[in-house]
Amino acid sequence: MKLLRYGPAGQEKPGLLDASGTIRDLSSVVGDIDGATISDARLAELARLDTATLPAVDVATRLGSCIGGSRMFLAIGLNYRDHAIEAGQPIPTEPILFMKATASLSGPNDDVPIAPGSEKLDWEVELGVVIGKDCRHVAQEVALDHVAGYCVINDVSERAWQMERGGQWVKGKSHDGYGPAGPWLVTRDEVPDPQNLDMFLDVNGTRRQTGNTRTMVFGVAEIIAYVSRFMTLRPGDIIATGTPPGVGLGMKPPQYLTAGDTMHLGIAGLGEQRQTVVTSRFGAV
């Protein structure tokens, strides 16, 4: 299944994309697409629905983040060998774990704001993993059984805040709108091998990133098992698993986003996103 959330920001309703490409409203069945509705049992119930009986939704309707109510938005740094090299960093010997604020989550086609004081806004296409059941010290061999589904994430990053202002990376990763997720949450039964997914990102129509999840340093199962040693993962939690080479930071000279730039990104089978960079309405940092 391809589950989604649609409607105005903060008022999203649950939905799904049916086999014909029509968005169907799930409001009569579930309250939201969130941790409470993505257990194996609940997903099995949704899969048995006769989607033709559900109301159709205007295709032009805004899509929100494909998962609501997430407790945690985690990410893995430098998880593609070539990306670590382009960033001038050593290839990690164990996963580099950091947080993005859940407030950064946004719709897949929402505008991306240039935060006041931002100098080096960058792009990162990533495979997102949405947890479907509690993970606590899980073995790598069964880790994927704890996944509800997968999605596209743009790990938008303000590099100056991330790398030049001290402390941890979270500052450069967490501004409102710096975590577009979706367009939909694709349940794990439709993704038999998360380690063989092509991915891309274009800026202003020019291809910047091309990759495949098979080149991850640490695969999805290993990441889940690793993280679950240090904290309990719960349904609805998100892990962004790293980006392939081609980010603005790695260009020579580096190239960053400015107002009016567009991003188009996607992962095979998981859908595509399109964003326009805009000037933020917020005050100076």
C-alpha cells in the first residue's frame, strides 16, 4: 500500500493511493496515518479494504508528511562511502547518529524556506524508514520485521549551522521545512529489498545526485539493530538513512541553494518530491 496524508498544514487527513493512481480518503477508517495505525495487524486491515468505496480526493490537493505524530526523527550521517569522501570525512566505522527536530517535517512538495541567517543551504535525497513496532535491542536478522514502510526524505541541511557554529549537527538540520517526507509511506511488503533502490535529485533541472541504496556503508537492518541498542524505537519514528554523493557541499567550489531554486528528487517505487526554495518569513537568527 501507499499511505499518505493530505490537506492544509496541521489539518491533514489520512489517505491512500489506489492501484489506479487515485487518492482515496481514509477518514472513515482511521484518524491519521501515525504510529497507532501502522502496526502489522492494522495495515492488514487496511489492505483488505475495497478502495473503490472510499471517497476520491482531488489530485491537486496538498500532501503533508506521509507520517504524523512522530516522536523521533533520526538520521544517519556519511552513510554512503562516496559522500563521506566528497565531504572530506573518514568513512565511518559505526553509524553516525544524529537528530532532526520533528518540527522540520513537511509535505513532499511544500516550499523550503531559507532561514534568516542561512548561508549554505544544501540538499540530500535519502531513504526514510518508518518504524512499525517497538524496537529494543533487536537482532539484525529480524530488524526489517519492525519496519512499517519506507519513504523519500529530503534531508535539507544548513551547512554553516551544522558545521561552523559548534555543538552537534542538529542545528543545521532542524529548521521548519527541512524534512520533506513522502509523497507516501510505502508499506514494507512492496519493498522486498531496501538495499537495491535507485535514487536521484535534480536542482533547477540539472542532475546532482544519482545513487542506489546498495552502496550504503550500513544497511537498513544494521542501522535499526544498532540504534535499538541505545534507545527504544516506537511506531511512527523515522530514520533517514544517509545520502549518496552529489550534495552542494561536495561541489568545487561548493554550491548552495538560493531563493527560486527548485529541487526534484525521488526513489524507485517510493515516489517523487518537488520543492521550491523561498525566503523565510521568520526574523533573523
